[in-house]
Amino acid sequence: MKWEVVIGLEIHTQLTTKSKIFSPASTAFGAAPNTQTAVVDIALPGALPVMNKAVVEKAIQFGLAIGAKVNRRSVFARKNYFYPDLPKGYQISQFELPVVEGGQITINVDGVDKVINLTRAHLEEDAGKSVHEDFQGQSGIDLNRAGTPLLEIVSEPEMRSAAEAVAYAKALYSLVTWIGICDGNMQEGSFRCDVNVSVRPQGQKEFGTRREIKNLNSFKFIEQAVKAEVQWQIETIEDGGKIQQATVLFDPDTGETRMMRSKEDAHDYRYFPDPDLPPLVISEEWIERVRSELPELPEAMQARFSQQYGISAYDAGTLTASKDLAAFFEATVAAGADAKLAANWLMGDISATLNREEKDISQSPVNPQALAALIKRVSDSTINNKTAKDVLKKMWETGDAADTIIERDGLKQETDTGALEAIVDEVIANNAKSVEEFKSGKEKALNALVGQCMKASKGKGNPGVLTELLKKKLA
């Protein structure tokens, strides 16, 4: 039997406000336990929540960025459940009337675009966390995180593979960091994913029973967890078993999911409107002001890059994958570099080196102006492309300018026809086999001869001039 996978994601994004959603306590990460709390966060009797306006503004930004409906009126509810790190015994969230409804995210898998529809995005407070490693035989509670503002973004169950789930999570990550509503630090829990997975026989309309994989904080773990869960569900059904709706955890060490608890439904939480918070009312003027302050969004920038700089849609898409990379590219072109060459260098040697060193483009020791200076020396034939790669490596290691390295190391490309003719004559005389192959119609033989000329010139020969001289002499 062939199976179809059905996946939906619930992504919790911590919003980049200085204070919490309902209290003035700081949201800064890394403080000593229980030093960033207010009376609301620790649920002292009589403490009342007060809505943080900056939190609402960031939710509006997100709604506008995905083309969603921003509800002019939304309601906060109490979601009742007991965790030791939730002092009130309930979480303030949104249920029937969220702040954002609908919207879309476009993903690309294997060169094919697919639109994923979003159900909603609602505001809520984060819980604290239990601390186990610092205590022997007991656990501690750190309430610093309690009350940190979250925007929970819920997709429709429209993804059909682990690859699509990862592509969606990455696209959403790129967007929330791009517009600045989330810092995206997955290690600190700023961007956490819950993945709902079910399987059904291909062609069946009804969904299978889903299991929710909680708190995945890396794209690698999302892929591994989905694949493991899908395999487990298919094997269970094919062996005659039945899937029970549940919340599960993924263990990266074993590569398996394990049940945490049977899954609750909405009625289990006994949602009801929070009597301490009035409905959230958002005016049309407020929405339009936020819209006017939104940065240029990735899709719009991608289209502009293609039109303005004459680069391919693929290149434009790659360069706008992050705001920092897009800004680096534009700064490089503004400093005088050819746009296509700048794109090639950024997507090629620069990205490869950054990946190898596990650095971000913002940490590049070669800045846009320095890269532009190097590219200009390739464009004006001062050095060839191969030499430029060596120069970049030295720039990366030393911080020296391209011109300084070229002059100091004597790397200028030889363009004097007389000097190059002597090299060409020598190579033709010493490579009779390649000469005969070229004359018999084998074009690749010319590349071999150019390579020999470059070797003889110690990499300083101009490949274009050498190619033309070889063709002329072998005609």
C-alpha cells in the first residue's frame, strides 16, 4: 500500500520586545534564575495583566507580511492546565478570535514552488521552565521566561514530506527575522516548532490520527523527527496496530520519537475569555502606520534584484534568503562591483568559506567594499579568476586589501602579447598530441593547451589572450 504523509506546523516565535507581554519584567536571555519576574509573572494574588502595545505591533507586522487578515477585535482566553512552571495554573492565550487569520507562505522544494496556507497566528505568554541538571534528586523552577511574548503561527496541514516541512519552517524563520519581530535564536528557544504528523492511504480524503512532535529547535531535527515518526506510524499500521493521538518527543541520540502524554483537544483546556483583559481593539490607522513602516519584503526585493541588477530569479532568491546577505550584495554593487560577479562571489567562495567556519555573513572579515575592490581587479584583467580566489583567501586571513596583496605578491596578470606569444609557442612545441587532437576537432584539447600556458606563466597569463593566441597559431 502507498501512503501519503500529512504535516502541519505550529511554530512559537518569541517576540523581540524589551518587556513581557503583560508585565514590565525584562525579556533578556541568560539572567540568573528568577531575577526577571514581576508580580504578574509569578501569579501573586490580585496582580493584573496589562497588555504590552509593542507585542501587538509585532503581530500586526507579521499579519501584513503574509497577506493575512488582521482582526480589528480579538480576545484573550485562559487556557487551563497544570505545569509546575506555570504558577497561575492557566496560560493567557487566544482561542476563538486570534489577532491574525489566514495568510500564505511560499516554499520551494526541488525547484518547485508551493503555497502553504496559514490558519492563524495568535498571541500568548510563554511558561517558565523546569531545571533538572543543577539539582540532585529534585527539580528547580526558573520563571524568567514566564510571560515572554509569543506569536504562535499555525499552518494548514498542507505539507506532504519532511522536505516540505523544513522548507516551510525555514521560510517562516527567514520572514520573522527579516521583519525583525524575532531574533531567531533557536538554541535559546526563540523559534520552536511543534510538528503534527499523520499518514493515510494514498487517495483517501480523511486524515489519519495525528501525533504532535513537541519543541524541535533545529531544522535538522525537524527533518529527522518527521522521517522517524512517519516510518513508525506506517510500520505500526501495517503490523495491525492503531495510532493513538498523542504528544511525543524526539530523541536526537536514538533518532526515535517517544510518547510524552496522550494528546489533549481544545475542550480539555476549558478555554474561556480572560476576565482581567478587555478585547484587543486595533484601529485602521494603527494598521496603516505599521504597514508604512514595514521593510521591503523578500519576494518584492527578489523581483527588484532581478529587474534592477539583471540577475536570474534563482540568484535573486538566494541573495534574499537573509536580510544581511541582501544588504551585503547591494553594498558590494554600490561600491562598484559588477552585479553578476558580486552574486557569483557571494554565493560561491564567500558562502562556502562562511559555511566551513560556521559564520554568518555579518561576521565576514571581508566587507562589501573590500570584495568590490577584488571584483574590479578581475573585471579590469589585473588578475584572473584563479588568482582572485587566492587573493580572497589572503584577504580573509590577513585583512589586507586586494590591491595591497596583488602588488606585494607580484600577482598582476600578464597581458603583454609578446611575452605570452613566447609561452604559446613553447607549449605548442611541447604538446604535439594535444595540438593534433585540437586540429582533428576535439575542442577540449584547447582547454588543455590553455592550462599548460597558464602553468608556464605561473598563473599570471590572461586566459582570454592565451586562448586567442592559441587559436590563431593553430588555425
